[in-house]
Amino acid sequence: ICKSAFASCWRLNSVELPTSLRTIEVGAFDGTYKLKSLVIPVCVKTIGNYAFRSCSSLQKLELPSTLDSIGNEAFTYTNSLSSVISRIQNPFEISQSVFCLGWDWDYSTGEEKQIFRKSNANLYVPDGTSEEYQKYDGWNMFAAIYEGEIKEYESDSLKYAYLMSNQTATVIASDKYRSYSSITIPGTVTIDGVDYRVTEIGANAFNECYKKYRIERGYS
């Protein structure tokens, strides 16, 4: 995909990319702010600088095992992102700017220093690879890193991301157009006969809900 090919396509909310794709160039989807989910297909090797910058509605991202380069600020300002699923078995160094939510400047030492703001998203990586990911500052820009396959489940207008390896679940989305007068978040959710502890409410899970008079929390 060439430079700025879909930049600022304001109405684009989904895209299906071909498996023949190898490179996503600079700013390819920059400012496509209604894009909600994205699966980078297997065989893509390179994502360029600013490729998905300011895709502020993007909630879920999947990175293929074939990826070996992600450019600076490729996913900066993806404020709604709650889950990044990486299938990369051998993680490589990336800039702290790739997934950051922006940055500040620190002058306290007398020298100008850039401080990157961490993403609110969780990073899910293949089993046995979390220590390798943690070696690189760019992959440490997430709220948390978990090993194992993440899946999704919907119940009572709430969407959960759950991890089979530790039987925990995160509330990641709600019906934003439902006029809530109260919301009950359960302590556990049962999926295929297995109880998963609800341990977290993800970034922007209830953002833009028109009415929220009362929230009852059952999770811990």
C-alpha cells in the first residue's frame, strides 16, 4: 500500500487487506479515524512511519508473525485501542513512539527529554515470549503484557476479551447507543462452561454511553 493511500478517509470503518500484501508505506491510513479493527495479514513484513497514526477509533489490532519492521509513530494516538495481538515469535526493537498516546517534554535535568505516554491497551503475545518482548522499550509501552491466545465474547450488551491461560476477562466494549440508567459488571462471566474472573475494564469500554446514572461493580 503506497504512501498516504487511504489517509484521512473519514468514513472508512473497516478494511480487509489481501494476503499478497508485503508493505504498508508511510502514512497509508493516517487520520482514518473511524477505522475500528484491523488484521494485518500474514506475509506483511513492513509497516511504515505514521501508517495508522490518529486512527482514534481503532479498538483491536492483530500483527502477523512475518512482521520484521514497524516505523516510528505507526500507531500513535490510537486512543481507543484495548487489545494488540502480536503473533511475532522473535520480537524486534521498535521506537517508544510506535504505540504511544503522545508525549511530553521534561526539562528538569537541564536538558530536553521526550517522555512518551503509554498506551491503555493490553499486549497479547505467544506463549513463552513475554520476557523477550519486555527487553525492548517500545514493546513496554502497553498497560500489561499477557501470554496466550485472546478470544472475545458478548453477553448482556457487554463485550469481553478473555484469556484461557489464566481464566481472566476484561470488559472491552459496550453498546454505546444504549441509554443506560444502570450498569452491572459481573465478578465472573461463564463461557463454554468455564468461569472467567472479570479483572479489568478496558480503555474506552463505556466511552460515549449517553446515560450512566449508576454503575454496580461485581469484579475485583
